[in-house]
Amino acid sequence: MSAQRLPNAAGRGTMNFRRPLVLLLLICAFASPAPAQGRDGLDIHFFYGHGCPHCKKEEVFLKECAEKYGALRIHRYEVYFDTGNMDFFETVATHLGATATAVPFLVIGREYIVGFDPTITPDMVRFEIEKCLPGRCPDIVQALRNAEADTTPRAGPPPVEGGKTPAASAQRRKILTIPLLGDIDVFTFSLPVLTVVMGFLDGFNPCAMWALVFLIGLLLGMRNRARMWLLGTAFIAASAFVYFLFMAAWLNIILFFGLLVWVRVGIGLIALAGGVFSIWDVLSSKEISCKMNGDDRRREFRIRLRKVIGQHSLLLSLAGIALLAFMVNLVELVCSAGFPAIYTQVLSLNALPAWKYYAYILLYILFFMIDDMFVFAAAMLTLEVTGATTTYVRWARLLGGVLMLLVGTLLIFRPQWLMFG
């Protein structure tokens, strides 16, 4: 019987030894802090502007990172409407050796990343997150916040319905009184309307019409009506294509550098200068003419145009007309670069898919060329050279100058008003 008790005694001894061990392990488990995000997590700081298209793209990416890494905490600071956050942004940027001129501005540990390029930025952000996530990087921004405890800026307000911040919602009804145009609510002045108006007014640039008028004069001396229509249409189509290439190039340059504040401000200053010049030219000149055209240049163009039209081969004439349209429009773009630069800057402020950017440019060009198409069609149908009257051109130029002043002012001081939701 005693032999049978030994195993039971040993069993009870083993159980008595295990119970304190298990109890001790449980106490240690509950007593020691879990690997919480406070120690093993990572705080990153995201400075953005409401309505900034690049900020929106980065914000979507950061949400994906938060879901992937779990222990990631994103602190958001809206800097367009919150002056406290803007001041803090400047403090952080200065401390990191950067300049507070562009958003989005992301701080991870000691490193900062400016802008958002979908081909480069995601890899940079992931690298910094994975480098710092185990807790190896100090939180520089939080340290600065603690150092400025009396003036600690608060994070940007959370989005409300429609993705608009309360500050932005308060700005959604803004009436501007414009000479000649009256009261305008800038937020009902949508991007399509702005596209049509700017394209139409740009089309009355005096540098854009003289070559077509001279071509029409030569075409009216021909007997072949079909040839007249083909050559004139080829000239207009080639001119539109050159303008499209020019505006597409402007757009891509601005999208590349558009994160920099000085680019936007520089184009705003160009708009103000162009607006002042247009209004001054209208009020001080009896005749509205292009200041960039010289007599020698026009004479050379006329000689070449006569030779092209005189070709017996229709294909050679079409090719020559298209080439001359390219040449003359490239030269005249120096005179009419203001409106395209201003418009593409406004376009870049709006978060759009790539195809929509080019669709808007096509809409702009359609209304830019509409006066040329009207003048050409009227001349071909009536066999007389007709054009816009001086009074009509003068008013269009004056309104264009006023619009340039308005857009230039907004680009410099209130760019968010040009970000149409």
C-alpha cells in the first residue's frame, strides 16, 4: 500500500511546485506592461493643408500604413486655416533644418519628407517607419511641443461631413466685389466655369489672331473652296495642337514643382503683372495690338505662307501650313503665356486624375480657339475677311485683365479658394 502512495505523493509534490510557478508567471505577465504602442509604437507627425491634392494622396497612403503596422499613431496638423499649427510647422521645420514652404510635410523620428510623389514617397515613408517602429527614434516633434507647452498648437480639426474642416466650412461662402463683374461667390465659380471664361478671354489676345487673318486673306483669292477649307482647318488644328502641348508642359512642370510655395507665389505675381499691363494697355492705347510682333517677322511669315499656299500638291501645302502654324504659335506663346501659366497653376491645385487635367486643357483650348473658328467659318461662308471689332476686343482684354488680377491675388493669399471641391 505504501508503494502505491509514493507516486501520489510525488504527484502532489510536483503539483505543489507547479502552482506557485504558474502563479508567479501570471503575476509577472499582468504586472509587467504589455508591449503597448506607448513604448513600441511610433508617433509620426503629418502637416497638411485642407484642399491640397498632394496632401490628400499622402493621407490615404498613411491610413494604409496605419492598418498595416498597427502600432502607428498619426498626428495631423492643418496649416492653411490654423495659424497656431502654421507657427508650429515653421518651428519644427527650422529645428530640422528645413523650410516651411510646402505641404505635405511628414516627420518620422529625426527625418522629414516633403511632398508626395506616388513613385518615390511611399518607399521612403515605409523605410523610415520600419527603421523607427521598434522605438529606436526619438520623437522630435513631441519634444518641441513639450518645450512650447504654453503655446502648444492643437492638431488640425477632424474632417466633418463632405471632408471639409470646420474652418473650411466657414469659408465656403465668400463674396468678392469685382469691378465690372460685380459680386462673385468664389465657391460657386467652379473649375469648368473658370476654364471656359479664361479660355474664351485668352482667345482674344491680339497676338493670336493676326496670322489667321492674313491666311484668310490669301485663301479668299483661291477658286477651290474645298482646298480653302482644308488649309484653313489645318492651320487652326495645328495651332490648337501647339497650344495643347504648351499647356500640358506647363501643367507637368507646375505639378512637379507645385509643392513649393514660391512657384505658386511667382505665378501669382505674373498674373498680377499681366492683369495690370492688360488694363493699362486697354486704357492707354487707341489700338489693341501685340507688342511682341515685329514688322520683319510678319513680313517673313507672309512670304513663307504665300509659297506654301502656292504649292500644287495639296499634301505639301497641308504640311507647310501645319509647320508654319507650329512656328508662328511657338513665337507668339511668349506674348500669351500669362493665361496658360495661371490656369495650369489653378488646375494643379485641384486633386484630379491625370485624364481630367488634360480634359480640362482641351476644354480650355476649345474656347480659346472658338473665336478663330468663328472668324474662319464666317470668312469662308461670306468670302469676306471679318474679325472681332476693336470695341469687343477691348472689353474682352479689360475683363481678362481684371480676371488675372483676381486669380493672381487668390494664388498668393488664398490658394485654397481655387481648390474646387
